[in-house]
Amino acid sequence: MSITRILPVRHSLLLLLLYIGCFQTSYARSFYSDNSIQKRNNLEDETPACQIYCYGPLLHTVQMAQLYQDSKTFVDMKLKLTPEQTYSEFEAFMTSKNHTPTTDEIREFVNNHFDDLGKEFVPWIPDDWTDHPAFIDDINDPDLKQWGMDLNGIWKDLGRKMIEDVHMNPHFYSIIPVNHPVIVPGGRFIEFYYWDSYWIIRGLLYSEMTHTAKGMLQNFMSIIERFGFIPNGGRIYYAGRSQPPLLAAMIDSYVDFTNDKHFGIDALDILEREFEYWMNNHTVQAKGYNICAYSNSAPGPRPESYREDVETSKVFPTEEEKEAHYNELKAAAESGMDFSSRWFINDQGGITGNLTNLKTRSIVPVELNAILYWNAKIIAKFHKQAGNESKSDEYEKKAAYILQAIEAVHWNEEAGVWLDYDLINNKPRNHFVPTNLSPLWTRAYDSNLADKISTAVLKYIETMELDKYPGGVPNTLYRTGEQWDYPNVWPPMQYVLVEGLDNLGTEGAKNISAKWGHRWLTSNFEAYRESRAMFEKYDAERFGGHGGGGEYDVQKGFGWSNGIIIEFLKKYGKEISLSNKGNDGGNQPKSDEIF
Ligand SMILES: *[C@@H]1O[C@H](CO)[C@@H](O)[C@H](O)[C@H]1NC(C)=O
Ligand SMILES: *[C@@H]1O[C@H](CO)[C@@H](O)[C@H](O)[C@H]1NC(C)=O
Ligand SMILES: *[C@@H]1O[C@H](CO)[C@@H](O)[C@H](O)[C@H]1NC(C)=O
Ligand SMILES: *[C@@H]1O[C@H](CO)[C@@H](O)[C@H](O)[C@H]1NC(C)=O
């Protein structure tokens, strides 16, 4: 079987000349060895501030000086002068310091040329916020009801509106200007993120904030119009990487809640454009199918974690290998699971290792293809609603092809579940990740086979002992210290499991879905009761425990956590009670009063 990857176009002579023309100092030329010169994507090409925030000697010098505890701080700071002025003053500064400035001198340069971070946004109370959305009335337990009220209130803390200056002087900021206010995740994440917004928007819709949700969708659509894809988050330095493509599903949710079918139909051009971007720019071949994997098209270390990436790249002797490593890091960031042993392939083809073993681009991920199937189905549906049968058929055919590819590449009869596929060793990766069940969530399976799939999947859950964790199903079963590994439990993945098993529709699948849904609600409530906070991630080993590990401190807020709990309160609020409170988890026998 031949496996070839279709990589973004590498450098052409013309681009090389253009590029060298941009960086004329000898410093720049020596910093960029030839093999790091490649075609940049259109976001970077069209954005002058990228020479400050995305790549280049200024970014390198400042980030390597480690002025801030979190590398993301610098790239979120506002410029005092234009990017061009800043850049030329930086060159003069470097020359005057003989290209070896001290840390204090770099700090002084930054203080003179940058303002504090967070200047682009002001807090914003959503205009459609109400204090008593209807989902509250579906909750019986008084403590849970109050919690629902509190969570609804947190939307007001997470609302952000861009100041006028961002639109007038966009080049002074790393933020991508958008017209409508947004709900941000919280903590260090002070801008919008792509896949987070799926669960945030569903939460907003349950909170009856359809206008806010619509504005966020319009922002995303305008970003696709401008750049051809949605970057990982709302900053220019996320150029070259997206995140799991959930815009179509967000719009589908919006249309479901509002019955505004025109909104979906009007979005068709943009949704098709995003779909094409994924199908053209992320394609690999496996078992004779064109199928998608996460990738990246912007060279260099992640700007927001620059020094960290340079550090892990040190074990690689050549520039080419370092660049490959940066690509793997950014592709993992594109998956949203940064970082995880899920993306490790060591020299023996095994999963143990560290970040230097990242091979994200060579692993075909189940959920990406399941989500792309969903995209094709949604686009087909909107075309049908628009009365365009031929376009609808075209997208049904695309969906059917992806479904076939998922069955051939991902479905694993022995494991009884879908598995990621390793393109280096041509073999399935038989390791647990919640995404192994993600086709259930996006309905990327043949519904005629629901009984057979249900038997297989329930057996898999039993074999892997996925029900034994009091704090929810962990992201992997390996403890590596990375944040998307054991024992961390991630809200979107609990959602994928609970909704997927519910969709499957068999009694056994529905039972385990409800059990995990209840456990997620009560465990999150326990954490909230103790700390009055919602967390980005939680702890499988402790009922009510929250997560840690990875590159940064655990974040509070938190957009997707709140959105998912609001949806689960709506879903289970009538049947769940805390009077029989606390730990339903682990292998303890089920109590009839809870279930
Ligand atoms: C996708 O790939 C094509 C062909 O390589 C390239 O021209 C285009 O700029 C890429 N799109 C984006 C948004 O990066
Ligand atoms: C990662 O593993 C490689 C190879 O085993 C080793 O050389 C390197 O020091 C490790 N890096 C870290 C950060 O642990
Ligand atoms: C369906 O869409 C295609 C492509 O946009 C267009 O050429 C065709 O006229 C449309 N057909 C109908 C019935 O609207
Ligand atoms: C599902 O749960 C119900 C209620 O607890 C129980 O009666 C039934 O036997 C369960 N079914 C399966 C297939 O586990």
C-alpha cells in the first residue's frame, strides 16, 4: 500500500527572493536557514503585524529572553508604533547592541515599544442576556437550579467587545478584528477559540442568547471570507493551523434553535469553502482513501509558546528536523489536544515517549473525519432546504465517500470501535481516546448496524474499564504529565461520549450515556461547590477534582465547561437530584434513586 502525503507547496524561487527581500539584515538571514523558508498562508501574507507576532528575529529575540512567565503574554501585547516602524527600530536596536542585547535591554525595548496585553477588548454584557432562561425551569433540585442561574450569570463575565481602535488600527494588535462581540473561554484565553465555540454557542442558545450566538457565527464566517479558514484562535499568530471544523455544526445548532433556515442557506458558500480547505489542505492517503489529518502551514515555533518549542527542538540536530518538530507541535495544536500521547509514535512504533516523539501529521484522527462527514451532511441538508437537489446530492456523495473511508481506515472489528491510524507503521493505534467513539456523536456510521455497533462498543467500554473513574472518563490511559493525558478529563470529550452513546439509541448505550452524563453533572457540581469555579479540565481519579499538568496553570472560567453543563442541566434537570448526593462513580453499585 502506498502512502503519500500531500504537503503544502514548498518554496519556489520567486517566494524565496521575495522573502529575502523582506529581511535584509544578516541577522535575519542567518536566523532563517533556507529550509525554513516556505510559502506562508494568506493570513500571514496579508498581515503586516505578523513580522512582529508570528515569526522573525524580533519575536525570536524577545521570546528567548523569557521576560514573562507565560510566553503567550508577549504576543498579546499591543504595539505603540506601526509594525514597520517597530521592526526598523528593532533592527537599529540590535545593531547598536552588537546583536547581543542583555535581557534588561530587551525588556527596555519591549517596554518602549509595546503596551500591556488585553488592550483590544473591553468587558461586554451581552445585550440579550436574561436572568431566567427557560432551562432553569427544567431543573428540580434547588442547588442545581441555583448553579444553573450562576452559570448563566458567568456569560456576563466572559463577554468581550473589541474597541474601535482595533478596527481603525488593526496592525497595532495581534488580535484578528471581528465586528461582533464574543464569549471567550476565560483565564489566559482572552480571545475566541474555534472548537471551544461549539460548546459555548450551544450553551448560549440554551441561555436564549441567540443574538450573541449569531454574532459569533458571523465573526467566523467573515474570517473564512478573509482568510479561507478559521485559525485555531482569534490571533494572527495562530496562522497556519485551524481546529476541529465545527462551524457547520454550530450553524446547524443555531438553525435548530431559531428555525432561521435562511441563515444556514446563506452560509452555504462559506461552509463549502471551509470544507474544501479541509479536504484539499489536510489530505493524506490511507488504505487507498483520501482522508484527512491535522497539519500546519506556518513555519517556526508556536509564537505563543516559542521558547518552549525551541527547547524541545534542541534534541534534533538539523534545521530540517527542528522544523518538522515545530510542524508536529502546531498540528497537535490544530487537533485541540495539545498535547497528548495520542500523537506520540516512537521509533519502535509505540506510544511511549515525550513531545519529541510527536507525529501528529502521520496519525489519521477518527474525530476529524467524523466531523468532516458531519459537515458534508449539514451542507447537503442546507442545499436541500434551498431547493438545490443537485448540490445536495453532490454533498451526499462526498459524505458517503468519507463514511466509506472511515469504515475502511478507522473501524476496527477486533477492538469493536474506531481507531486512529498510524501512517508510518501502517497500523491502527489500539489505544483509548474518547474520540474513538466520536462517529457516534456525528452519526458517521451506518444506522442499520446500530445493534451490532452497540454490542461491540459496550464490550469495548467494559474491556477498557472506562466506567470505573469517579471523576469522568480520562482522555487517555497513560500518565505522561501532558494535559490531554491521564488523569485529565476534558468537558468536550465527556460530551462526545455522552451524546454519542445517546445517539446510538440502544438501551445499553443509553443507560451508560445517562450514567456518565449524571456523573459529569454531579462531579462538576462538587468541584463548583468547593471552589465556586468552573474549570477547563477535571480529574478522572477524584469525584469533584479538577485537572492540572501541561504547559500552563489550570484555567478557570470556563466557556466550554459552562456550555456543556447548561446543556446537561436542561437534559437531566428533571430526573436528577442531589439529595442522594455525591459520588455515584467508580464501580459502586448503581442506586435506583439516582437512575
Ligand atoms: C490550501 O492549499 C492551497 C494549495 O496548496 C493553497 O494555495 C492555499 O493557500 C491553502 N489555503 C490556506 C487557507 O492555507
Ligand atoms: C525526550 O525523549 C528523547 C529521546 O528519548 C530524549 O533525548 C529527550 O531528552 C526527552 N526530552 C524531554 C524533554 O524529556
Ligand atoms: C444549484 O447550485 C448550483 C451551483 O451553485 C447552480 O449552478 C444551480 O443553478 C443551482 N440549482 C438550483 C435548482 O438552484
Ligand atoms: C438500563 O437501565 C434500566 C434502568 O436502570 C435497567 O432496567 C435495564 O436493565 C438496563 N438495560 C441494559 C441493557 O443495561
